Amino acid sequence: MTMMDSKVIDILVLDGTTSTGTTIPINTSEINSFTVHTISTGVTTGGVVEIQSSLDNSNWYTVNSSSKTISSNTVTEFTVSNKKYKYLRANVSARTDGAYTVRLFGGN
């Protein structure tokens, strides 16, 4: 593979959301490794942020090790290497307070 064949994505998935729910799906079929950064602000009690995957953009499951319970203002990060997912999305599955930003950076 040459540098011209490589694919890189850098997507702001959530930008300071203050509610529960999922984001729009992102087609990630051309990448096989990614890092997710979650930034939380204004948190005293917190929430749960997770990354979900789907093969058909209809049935979703939580990517291993991606569910993060956040109980303070913090930055968390996790990386998934050598795995392909057709679609990814972020999900704020529980929230008491705070704002959550999620950035997805990936490549092949």
C-alpha cells in the first residue's frame, strides 16, 4: 500500500451535547484502526458514553471497551486496532449532567 492508498478520518462526532441519544452513523468501512477521544465538562454526577457498531445501519451493539462511565470533568481515550466496522456512532446512553464531546480519528 502506498501513502496515496491510505484513508484517514478525523470526525467530530459529538460537540458538547447535553442530552442522551445517538449520533448519525459514520461509514468507517475503509479504516481498520481508530482512536476515540471523549471530553466531558460541567460534570458533577456524570453519564455514560459508548461507541456502537453496525453491519447494516439498523442493528447496533457496543464496541468492546468503549463504554465509559464519566463522573468528572475529564478526557478519556481508547484505541481499537486491526478491526473493521462498517458503521460507527456515539451514544450517550445515560446522563445526569455535563456536556460531552467525542472525536473519532482513524486510518488504515
